[in-house]
Amino acid sequence: MTPDESTAEMKIALIGVGQAGGKVADAILDYEAKSRVDFVTDAVAVNSARADLLGLRRIPAENRILIGQSRVKGHGCGADNELGVTVLEEDIDEVQGAIDDLPVHEVDAFLVAAGLGGGTGSGGAPVVARELSRLYTEPVYGLGVLPGGDEGGIYTLNAARSLQTFVREVDNLLVFDNDAWRRSGESLQGGYASINEEIARRIGVLLSAGEVSESPVPESVVDASEIINTLAGGGVTTIGYANSKLDRPPRGLFGRRETDPDETDIVNRITTTVRRATLGNLTLPANVRSTERALVVVSGPPAYLSRKGIEDARRWLEEETGTMEVRGGDYPVPDSDYVAAVVVLSGVTDVPRIKELQAVGAETQRNLEARAAERPDALRDLVWGGDGDIEPLF
């Protein structure tokens, strides 16, 4: 492929549902703009809370869809994800109309992003995914953010129910765990902002990896088909990322570096970075041996990318995961001061956080049902109890 030919990066239509979904979509668009890449054809934000839509920066006003006005008057669903399902189902034609206006013929896939612990996104994202799958032949992927364990039982129950539904309606569900990324002492808002940046970085490096419109051309292109084949088969996916700062000599005349790096150092740096991304920086901690398919993308300055290093990293990933379906490639970024690696582990089945989520969610549901059963008697004792025999007014 020559530098003049069209790019091979994956093109997506991005739909953010609910507060968290809209902010994640905004962060992905922010990454795209700052990195000067182009993998989002267009983006739509869907919410039942007017204030959340107004707070978005990157998504155009005409692509912000307010739903549920007849029910919630623009105030949101209040962590009621059953209500989130209802308002999305009632207003799905309005959402679909906005998506139809996008250049859908240009996209390779849809990406529906949502926080799974709230109301609108938790309940509505699976509805949007179901409708997209019904109408289009392109894959529909979900991007779900799990609530922190300290956010309360109702949010955990919401997430458990939403995840169970969402994963059934999409071709693959990319999951990000707040608990894995919130730093100690970090504010809730600051924590969410940094998590959204992590999400955007991983999605951005992965989806822009096939961009080869400018020299140098990658040794091995990771195009849309590689990503689609890695995510085929459904289930849950976790994404790892790590980078290594380069200690390079200053630029010489015309911006060129004065010396080339040592080949052995290049190979070691690549394999070490891939190991860190796989074993220590997953969006959803999982047993890597339970992986069905995997993909590794290494990015950095061309002089610091090595076919041998990438092949060694791919073979290590095969051994570590136990699967032979490991794809890989490189993404040259001439002006970067880092070598970075994105590792996609698709179809993971041994995920302690999801097991914990389901257990806490089930306990919360039992407690809610028990309290609901006790409430009539408790209310009668409160209002009509006592020694007196009080008559109601009417």
C-alpha cells in the first residue's frame, strides 16, 4: 500500500447513552482531536437529563438527543434502569432518526457507550444496541463502565442486571471497571475524568492503528477486519495498555535524531511493554488464561518498532493466554516519545470482579424484596398503631 492510498483504520459511529456514556464519548472525541486521527465518523449522545447533555463539549448540539420528556421532564431517570429501558423504548424512533442522519455507509461498526450503574445508560444502552443490531449488518459493540464498589448496592444491582442484558444484545462488550482505576484519595469527579481518559486512550490507539495514509507504512497493518475478527464470538473483552518513555538524544539538524537505537534494546522494550499491558494494566482484571482471542498493537517512532519484537510479543501472548488466535501489528507514530502497547483480550470468562458484582447484586435484590414484603405491616403499625382508636377523615 502506498502512502496515497486510503486509510485502513476502523471507522465507528459512536453513541453515548446516559451521563457516563456521553462523557466517555466526549473523551474519545477529545483524544481523536488531540491526536489528529480520524476513526469516529460521527457521534450521538442520548440522555433523559437535559443538564448532562448541555455539559458535553465535543458532541454537536444537533446530535444531543433528549428523551423521556413526557415522563421525567428532562431531569433524568434517578438510577432507575427499568425506567431507562422504558424511556428509550418509547423514544427509540427519535434516537434512530438521529443515527440514520449519520454517514452510516462509511462505518465498520457501532460503539454504544454507557455507565452500567445508573438509570438512563444502564437501562437504555441495551435497547439502543438491540435496535442497531436489528437494522444494520455492521457489528454493534458495547462499552460498559462498572460502578465502584463504594457507590452503593443499588448501583451494583443495576450494573449486574445491565451487564447481563447488554452482553446479550451486542457483538462484544468492552468492560471498564472503576475500582481498577480509581486512585486512593482521588475525588469522585476527578476519578471519573481520569478513567474516561484511560478509556479514550485505549480505544483511540486500537481504532487508529490501521491509519497508513502517511509514511512510514507499518510492517503489519492492524485494519478493521483484524479487530472485528478478534471481537467475533461475543462475550466480554478487557483492554490493556502500557507505555515506555524513550530516552532519546536531542534532535539534530532538520529534526533528525543523531543515533539509532540498539536492536536488542528495541526488542526488550517492546516485549516488556506488552507484558505490562497484559498483566498489570487491564481495564477489567481477568485471568488471561480464559481468553478466547487476542490482539496486540505496538505504536511508537519507526526506529523503535521491530518486526522481531512484535513477533516475540505475539508469541509470548499466545503462551500466556493459551490461545492460538493472537493477531498483532504495529502503528508508527514518528513524533512520539513513547513506545506503547494495546492488548485486547476478547471473550474472557474468568473475571472475579463480574462474579463479585453478580453476588452483591443478587444480595441487594433479596434485601429489597424482603423490605418490600415487610413494608405494609410496618406502615400499618406506624399510621394506625397505638392505644387510641383514631378514625380517618374520610
